[in-house]
Amino acid sequence: MGSKPSSLRNALLVAGVASTAGVALFPLAVNAATVQKHKIVTVTMGFQPNELTNGEIARFEKYHPYIRIKRDPSATNPSDLAAQLASGNAPDIIRIQGAQQLGSYVLRGIAKNLQPLFNKSKVFNQKDFFPAVNEYRWNGHQQGTGPLYGLPETWSQDFTLWYNKKLFRQAHIPYLSPTKPITWQYLMKIAKKLTVVKNGQVQQYGFGYWGGLGTAASQSLMILPVQEMGKSLWSANYSHALFSSPAAVKVEKMWVNAVKNNLGPNPVNKNPNWSGNLFLDGKIAIEMCGFWFEGSIATTPPVSKDLKDIAMAPTPVWPGGKEMSPTGAATGGVIWSGTKHLAQTWTVFQYFFGQYPEIYRVTHGEGLPIQKSFMKYVPHQTPWERAMLKWQQQNMKYQLPLLKYNPYLGLMTANTAISQYLDPVYFGKASLSQANGQLNSELDSIIRSRMQLSKK
Amino acid sequence: MHYSVYGRRHRPFDVCAVYGEKGSEALVGTMAYSGKTKTASRTVRRSRFKKYLPFYLFISPWLIVFLALGLIPLLWGLYLSFTNYDGFNFNSVQWIGMSNYVQVFRGGAMAALGRTILITVINVPLGTAIGFMLAVLLNTKVKGVAIYRTIFYLPAVFPVVATGLMWSAIYADQGGMLNEFLSIFGLRPINWLGYTWAPTALILMLLWGSGGALLIYLAGLKGVPQSLYESAAIDGATPAQRFFHVTVPLMTPVIFFNLVLGIIGSLQILLQPIIISGGSLTTAPIMPIYLYMVDAWLQIFSLGRFSYGLAMLWVLFVIVLLLTLVVFATSKYWVYYEAPGE
């Protein structure tokens, strides 16, 4: 999620839309809130202030006199959340990265099945949901189907490419096709040409990745190419990691070369700046990032001054593989199974994910809406915004299948283990086969213990 | 005459010492006269209670906090280290005996401990020596000494996260201050956070904070009697001789204190390696600076092995305890205590 840039246009648009929506939905909200008459109930949300602003809380409380919202940013810290869960004080609405965390939260009994509430909801029309919302479905074995346990705030196809045409011209590289994806190998090739080194110092990187471990192997950047090849990084029931499989090794070799060629900030050649900021500063030619980056690009100089030079291209594909462009995060929320005020929490949930805050997020270019009917709020005032929106709409058809994250590993486990065992390979201190053996063994042991716990 | 730290040594049963001269007379008199031992013991208990009540009332805030936030959580952590607790299964934890402790000695934790001890062996003596020498220099009467003292003490005031981020920016391979400086002389950049240089970079960063013990050293130096220096000067001692034969011996208790704290602190280094590595708090630093506490932290918060991480911490506690006892045992050979009456 990016920051919330302010603009008069967006503010007016949101104010207009929200006041209409707010007034229209007021009777519904009051009905839900007056379940316990005259008793004020506090609903806690484990979100950051830039995700749920004071203004948004005030607006809600104005229309819902019997519900107070308490924001608890500490719950976005996994260690704090673990302590809160252990002591029975977790937030009523817990923030998670649905794509990577939903399975582990359902398996541990933390997330509540919300399907019965969705079926009765007058705020959400389930037929209106984009397929990416399926990241919050769990059928007992895997994500994608089954009842809904939560929703994303917004979502994006997180592996699409933003690129700087000016830097392409300087390197005499043709622009990328807006419709035909380039291969991962071509991406590495042009990234090498776009990387400018002077006296051993990188002046300009070819290719950056906004998350994970930088331009290096990470859970997402392993799963995606492997899945494009039609394979998986996990055994069928997710009980084993398959980092030694031929498909995984091919992808790992690509990332080892990317690190050696210093194509972007990576574990060997660290850069104190976030790669997204380097792109905004014109120092990275291609940034792998979702549509949520649009708001930052449109408002942050120097790139915002020459928006005609910034374009999007499809997610790279493995040669001969399946073209796909899934989400890698789908950050959103679930309702804690231990909540003591389900009716009030559901009212807040509907407000946050389906009403004013959702419209605000979408209007400010922070990502795509979860409901198709909200696409009208995606920024489209300038020619550049309209071009980006048009491109995004064309690319929507590749949002499925979802990436297969291991439900027993959660958000950080795999990346921590990958960085621990692959870093020696990048530094030439271990072979890939050695590292993969250790990595599989470490992850298998964690998966095994969590599988045992989830059976209890 | 032998003195204890509290004054004259008490006799094995000294009524006077406990109740005072008048109180003891009344007590003994009552017992002898009436012969009612029950009344006497009740009086003793009441008297003792009255005597110690203010003491316990005064320390009660600390005692309550220590019990609630110190001892009980520690013992709770000890219990959890024998279970399969993973941070989320609080209601269904199971006793698994010593298996977490066995794993600590079989897994990579011992390698991390070895690296931590190596860093400690280099960092603590150097840090102690630098801190002490700085204090000696700042104990001299030069113009603006207060400013120098402030400057050298400043690293101790900085939060460790801020310090780590600052050094991370200094060491960064790309755009780092140190490499930018080298490039002025046409030198190629060095990967300060790579396998070869990372331990050195970490130790340099830790040594930068050597001024942390400055105040304690300065307080110790102020306590060295001037008369000893004057006597030594009259006897013809050179400044170096005065330093080695007066200052150093009299400062050994302070050095000893800082040494013990330094060892404990160094074995618990956690945030510095993670932050200078430039990743998130859940990213593993490279192996040469992957220290014991870093391992425990990542096992708990990244890999979700809470009970195993707790077992690691209890093993570290025992190691710290043993090392401290060893240092204490050696102290009789090199720490000089000035005893009253000698």
C-alpha cells in the first residue's frame, strides 16, 4: 500500500460519492448497531493509521452512535499479534496478507468463517467480486474455493512491470509490448543492459522488485515462475518443500545470476533505499510492482513530471509456460474467531471494505477495488491515468490462477529460510544443491510440526 | 578486627543487633519473669514485623513489578520451552520434554554461539580498553573537556535502531558513505557487509559505542585519592608508572564491573547485525554475523518456533551465568579491593 496523496479532485470525488453512500447505507448500519440498545461497543482494528484514518473513523462513528472503532497498529506486528491472541486480546479485525497468510490463519482457528454473513449482506454483492477475492476462500485444504473468511483492502497484480521509457531509449532497447509478456530470460537480458555501473558503483539498476528480498530469490519470485512452468514448489498436500526440483533449480539459477550481475538491490549488493523509491527517482529502469504503485508514481517527482515515459507491461512468463498475473499480497482483513461483538464487528468490516474507506483507497490509486462496480472510482481524469486504467483492464484476465503459497508457512517463514540458506550461494560460499538440501530440510521440519498442530 | 560490608560482624544469635539494647532487655526480662513463651514469641513476631514492615513497603513497588513482569514471565517462558508452543496454540500446548534443548545442541545454534563468542572475545577487551583510555583522557583538565565528554558519550544515548540505520547507510555497498569516500581517491568499493568484512564492520560499529561506560570510569577515576599520586610523584614515579601502578590497580573493580556487563551485553547482541544488514527485522543476516540471539529471534518471530527459541534463551542464560562465574573466579588474581583497616 502506498501513502495517501491528497488532491482536490480526489477529495471532492470521494466526498461526493461517500456522502451519497453514507446516507444511503445509514439505516442499515443503525439497524446492525442497535442490536444492543444504548450499549456502546468498541471494535478494535489491527491496521495502520494510513490504512484507517482518523477521519474515516470519525465518519463511521457519526453514523453509528453505538459503535466505537479503536485502531491498534501494534497488531500488524506478528509478535505483538501472537501475544494478543495468546492473552485473548486480539483485534476484532486482524490485518493479513491474504495471498500468503489466509491458510495459516484458518488452520490455526484464528479467522472466522464469514460466509453466512456475506450471504446476508446488503453491502457486498458476491457476484460483483473480482476473482482475486478468492484469496480469502478456504475449502479445508487450499485457497481459492470454499467459504469466504475475509476480504482484501484493495488488490493488484503484483508482478506486472512498470518501466521508464526514457531509460529504455538511452539504452537503445525497444519498449515493452503492452499485451505480449516478455520472458523472464529476456527481462534479465535487458535488465543487464539497463544496469549502469561506474567505478564499481551502480548508477542505475535494470530491474527492481518492491518486496521480498529484493532482486533475488524469494518465496513469491520462486513460486510464480515455477507455477508458470506448470509445477509447484510444494508437494501435493504441502507437506514438503521442493526446492531441489528441476523447475525450482532453473529459477534459482536465474536469480543467482541476477544477484551476480547486480541487476537490482539484492542481499549481496545492498542499497539503503527501497527499490520503489529508486524507481520514482529514475534510478531503476523496470520495477516489478502492482497497480497500487500508480498513486505514488502520479504524485512523486521526478517521474510524475514525465508520466508519458512511464508505462506498464505484463507479468513475465517462463518460455513455453502459462501466462498468468496473480496477486502476491491481497492485503486485507479477517474477523478474529474470538470476537465478542460479531454484529458490530461485521458492521465495521462492511464499512471498511465496502464503503467510504474502500472508495477512498481506490480513488487515490492505491490498488484495484474488490468489487467490479467500483472500477469507476479508479483514477481516470488524465490521459495517462486513462491509459494505465485501460492497460489494467486488459490485463485483468490473467489474475487467475492464484499463487500456491504453503498454508503451513505463513508470511515470513519461507523468506527467512530462503535468505538464510541462499545467501551463502550468492556469496559463493555454498553450492545450490547444498543450500537446497538445507532449505528443504528446514522447511519440512517446520511444516511437519505445524501440520501436527493443525490436526489437533 | 574483621569487618563485613555492613560493619561489625554479627554474633550467631545477637538479640541486641536485631531488637536494640533496650528492646532486648525488655524481651529477655519478660521471658524470664513471666515464663510465658507463647506471649514472648508473639511479641517477637510483632516486633519483627513492625521493624521490617517499612522496608517491605518501600521495596514493594519494585517487588510487585519484578514478580509480575520479571520472575513469573521468566518461569512461564521456562515452562513453555518444554512444550510445543508455536505462538498461536496457547490453548493446546503439549509437554515435549527436553527435545527443544536437545535440538539446541544439535542444530545450527551452537555455530551461532561460536561466532557470538568470537565477536565477544574481540569486542569486549577492545571496548573495555578504549572506554577506559577515553575516560583517562577525559579526566584531564583541558579546555572544553565537558564538550569532549558529551561527544564521546553521545553513542550511548542514541537508540540502537538509529545507530544501526546510520551504520547501514555508512556501510552500504551502493551509495554508502564509506565507499563514496573511497571513490574520491579512485579506490574501488568494498562490500563491507559481505562475508569477508561483515564481522569487522560489526565490531567497528560496536566499538563506536565504547564511550557508553565513560561515566562509570570517570566516577571511578574521581575516587582515586590524589594523595596516592602525590606520594608516587615524591617517590620519583613517572606519569606512566603512576598510571600503571596507581590508576590501573585502583580502577580494577570498575574495570571488572564493566567487563562482566560487557560480556553479558556482547553475548546478547541482537539488533545491530540485523539492522546493518539492511533487511527487515525478519530477514536473516549473512552467516558471519548470524549470532546466537539473532538465531533465537528469527526462530521465534520468523520461523514460529517459539518454544525452541525459548530453550535457546535459557541455554544462553546458563552460559552467561557460567562465564560470569568464571570471570568472578579469576577476579581474585587481578582485581584490587581496598579493605578498611588494612
